[in-house]
Amino acid sequence: MFTLIHQHPDFVVVNKHPGVSVHKDDNEHAFIDYVERTLQIEKLFLVHRLDKMTSGLLLLATSSVACAALAQLFSSRQINKYYVAISDSKPKKKQGLICGDMQKSRRSAWKLLKTTLDPAVTQFFSTSAGQGRRLFICKPYTGKTHQIRVALNSLGSAICGDAIYQPNTAGNVDRGYLHAFQLHFSYLGEDWQFECNPCEAENMGELWHAPEVKVALSQWQSPETLNWPKLPARFNK
């Protein structure tokens, strides 16, 4: 279900494995309960969420006070999150900004609108992932449901294995290829940076082992130094 990345008195960082829900689903053990038992921690609190198909870095707090403080960092955009994803379709543009309101669509899907009243905002770069695939690194400025999945789908590059946004081909690969790659934040005066490289972690999926993916991720080891596409002026105030 998970691999421990770091344990701090106030929080725990884990690599959530793909296909594991952080919610209590029918016939599944609650993820947090399982982490508590495994790490022998009395109580853990979910600071943020990852979709079931999404693997990677997940932050859990060890007290309600720490959870509130860390959640505030997320809500005030003081935690930088970097995700990587693989698509088997060429995007309409190779890098840039995706900005638009999100609206509930059919089934469990969302769609991106042209309006920007309360938009989802995602910055991204992409490069070849070999065999006609494309590797993306995404920096979500906002934190909407399915944000990165919807953003890449709007480019014509739905994520490989995404049963909602690429249902016709989802069964051709071993998982949905979205991964929480890095977390950067300051907490109680100390800077923290965590990374989970899907090319090196176990059981993350076959497509991460393509040579082009490994090379690209080695070049994206310090995503904070990349020349990210500029945010709309309204978000730079």
C-alpha cells in the first residue's frame, strides 16, 4: 500500500502505491488505518489527497494541530508540488500554462471550460518518453479534483491508463501513469524537500523504466529551477 519516505514528530511522508485509495472504499481497509498500524502511530491525519490511480508523495500529520498548520500551507500555496505523467498522445503544445474553470461532466469525469472565474491553473513541460509517448512534469498552482488529469486531457494527451479520461486504452497498460514526484515546503522554520522517483521506486509501473523517461527525470531533479511558464497576472499579486 505504501513505502515510508520520512518520519517527523509532526508528520509522515509516504509513497502511496498506485491503485490504493486514501478513502475507505467498500471491501478495502482504510489507508490511514493501515499506515497507523504499520508504523505503530496512534493517530494520523490526511493533509491532502491523491487520486486512487496516482502514486507518490503523500503527507500525513501526527496531530490535528500539525494537520491544520500543514493544510494551511497547502491552501496558501506555500507548498510546491511537482507531478510527472506519461501520455501516449502528442499534446497540442509541448509546454505552457493550462487555465480554466472545471465543470462536472458525465460519470466521474470533469471537463475544462474556457471561462476563468475560479480556474484550475497548471504549469507544465513535456518531452519524449520513447515509443511515441510523452512525459510531462506538472506544477499545479491550484488544487482542484482531477486537475492534472483534466489539464492533460484538454491538450489531447490523456494520461496512459486513466480509466476515466482514456477508457478505451486503459486496459493496455498496468496502471494510470500519474505520480506525485516532489514536495517542497517550509515548516516551523525548516525547509523540507522530498522526492520519490518512480523510475527507482518498486512497483511503480513498467513505463517508468523507458530510457528516455529516466534521462528526462534526471534532468528534472531540481524542478524549482526550471523556467516555468508565467502565471496570469491575477495570480502574481
